[in-house]
Amino acid sequence: MRIDKHLSDIKIERRSMVKKFLLTHEVMINGQVIKESDYHFDPDQNELMIDGELIPYFKNMNLVLYKPKGYLSAHKDTMHQTVFSLLKAPFDHFNFKIAGRLDLDAEGLLILTTDGKFVHEVTHPKKHLDKVYEVTLNRIFVDQESLIEGVMIKDEFNEPYLAKAKHIKVSNHLVTLTIDTGKFHQVKRMFQSLGYDVIKLKRIQIGNLNLRDLTEGHYYPFRKEEL
Ligand code: URA
């Protein structure tokens, strides 16, 4: 990568900005101070430091975010704060997409990624990726077998389908549910179909990713192989 890549065809001010930047900041590549704006380097292989701070390079960026209840899984909204408002610099500069939304009143693990293909890998039903939810119900849950066998519910297009639990652990009102699909309001609709109200819904795992020790509104970057 040339530091001044394509500068010749864009505005001359940009070229002088880079030169000025190099005059006013210490830019180091692999420990060597760089003064030339046309210096070539491979950001995958070489270590870049600016003013003594290591600048990590990511072709794509992925985050696990602990979405709090009340934040919308969308880019913009006039009524509610969105999950993107939780990101601080430098993460607020990335063009993130959401890989598997959570309802406004749900909380927990949300994957943000700049990689469109990765969104597909996480969300496509044929990938059968496990998602684990902690579900608090209005009454003690006694219908494990029905959920394992599957319940008929409707998707976002009002088409009925059989939704099955892959694994269930029950402790009175609290159910830890694993499913390997992720359709519109699926978890709520599965419990509603059996006459339960979902009081609280928290996603705690997708594939091998979990919330670690995140608190609400915080996030950590991960490599997609970790999924
Ligand atoms: N299922 C739901 O009903 N809501 C969510 O937010 C996620 C899964």
C-alpha cells in the first residue's frame, strides 16, 4: 500500500495534508520513522505506529456488543437510541452491519461486522449456527418436550413453520434455550405459542462467541474464525 495511493488523481490538498501530517506526527513502520509520503507498506504484514501508538489494521472489523434493552438494532431512528450510538472512536468510523438483530426490548450478544459475507454466514438458516438465549417467563416452564418436538409459528411473512429447540435447560421461570435458526421474533413466538409471556430475553451466545465479561453497552473485537 502506498501512503499516498491515488493522491495524484484526487485533490492536491490531500497530498499536502499527508505531507503536513508526516511533518507534525511521528509515523513509524516496523520501528523505522517514515518521512516520505510515497512509502510503500503492507498493512497486513507491517506494524504501523503513530505518535507512539500502535495502529491496528483490519481488513474487516467484527465486534461482539452487549446490546442493552431499549436500544434499536438499526442505523437510524427518530424514537430510540440505536446500537451504533454505543460505539466510541475508533469503532464509530467503521461501516458496520448487524449480523442477526435483537428486538428493542431484548438484550445481549449482538454481532457487528463490516464483512457482508460474514453476515450471511451468521444469519443464513442453512448454516444452522447455534444461538443461546436466556428467557425469563411469566410462569414456571413445564413444556420442554413440546419445544424439542417443535411448535408451529409464523415467520415475518406470516408463513407458518416448525420451530424446534435444540437444547433446553429449565430452572423454574428461567429457560436457557438453544436454537439453530433465527427467524423474526422466533424465541418469543415459540414461548407465546405455548401460552407463556416472555418477561426478559437475553442472547448469551452465537456459535462459540459469548459475552465474556462485557457489561451492557460494551464490546470486544474478534476474528471471524472465533465464531
Ligand atoms: N427471538 C426473539 O423473539 N427476539 C429476539 O430479539 C431474538 C430472537
